[in-house]
Amino acid sequence: MEHDLLESLRRAHAEARMTGWDFSALEGRLIADDPWWDFEADCLDAMRYARAVADLGTGGGERLIRLVDALPDDREGPRTIVATEGWEPNLAVARRNLGTRGIEVLPYDAETGQAMPFGDGELDLVMSRHEGIDAGEVARVLASGGRLLTQQVDGRDAEEIHEWFEAGFAYPEVTAERFVADLEAAGMRIDQVDEWSGQMRFTDVEALVIYLGYVPWDVPGFSVDEHLERLSELAASPGITVTQRRFRIHATKP
């Protein structure tokens, strides 16, 4: 590998740290297909009729702000919207961004096994985009007739990356089948399940290295120097393409 490219990759990976949930630094260099469904439209439609809404794993609040700004003011009576975030660096970002909309951001991470910071039957709608859920807790905090809308990154996502860098899957249990089973066991009714696969393309190897800095759980402990041979091979290829896998589930508490 040329010295200049090596130094560029080292620098790019060292500087790649996610703030909020913002991939704008890769605009034009990371081209990803979208699922055939529109999860944002699903959420926006459900929010219109909900009295109390929680957005789980809000990141920096960017997505929730777009939803709130697009929400028509046609609901009779008050509407409460809250968010949760489990990654400490994002918590301050989300509070700063969502504070301008009067939205409280509470610390919560489903992977820790802690209780959701809501009372029994307190919510009408729980939204979770690419954030883990505790099915039992979701069922507890939803009122009768309350809904869960979730879109998830399948635990087998980007299998090519895992193969290239000999990394195991961090969340192999994240599948539509497992989520459905857990939700049904918690007493939820499954209304809709869809699965999808598509492509994600990187225009160059540096874009891939930046991406791995943003999502370190894909290849834990990744370093440019330890993977020079593989990165050299990828740098010489005309394009770098991996497989995306997503699923969505709509469920209701009877």
C-alpha cells in the first residue's frame, strides 16, 4: 500500500467518531439502498393519533426532530413526546437538540436489563429505529391498544465486512423471528412483519474505514495496521459493496 494512502487511512479512522447519529461526512461516498417500506411515514402517521409517545435510542434526536416538525397539529388534546438514549456521548447531544422542541431525553439502554423510565400503561406509542428493545418492558409501558413500531438492523447485516476482517457478529440474535417470539411471549399482537435485503456501496476504501470508525461494534478493535493486506485488496477493487439486512415489526398491546 502506498505510504500516502496508508497515512490517510490511519488519520481517517482515528478521526471517525460518531456524534449523534450523523453520517453526513460520508455523503456521496456511502450509497445505501433503502427498504421498500417507509418507516418514517409509518411513525409519523402513528404519532398523529397518539397521546403519549416515546422514541427509543434517539441518537442525537435528528430523526425525531424531523418527525415532530412534519407532524400536523390536528390532534385534539395534549400530546407528550419523550425520547431515550443509552449511549452517554449522545445523551448530551440529544438533550441539546431536542430541548429546543421541549422534548425530554431520558437515559435508558434495553441491553442493561433496566426498567424503562415510564409507568405501567403510560404510553400509546413506542418507536424504535435501530435500537434494541425489551419486549416485556415495551408491553408493560404501553396502554391497552398501544402500539410498537420498530425497524431493526438484522444481526447478520454487512456479512461481507465480518468475513473480510474475520469479525463475529455482535448481535446474531437480532432477527425478525426472535423479535416476534419475544413480543408474542410478552402478550403483544403482531400486526405486520417485513424483511428486506439490499446493497450498501463505498466509493473508496477510506470511506469504508471511516464507516468502521463510526460503527465500531461491526469490527471490534479494528485498526488499519492490523488489516493492511485486506485493505490493500479492497483499495484495488473497483467498488466495495456489502449486503444490508433490515426488518420491521408493528405490534399492538391488546
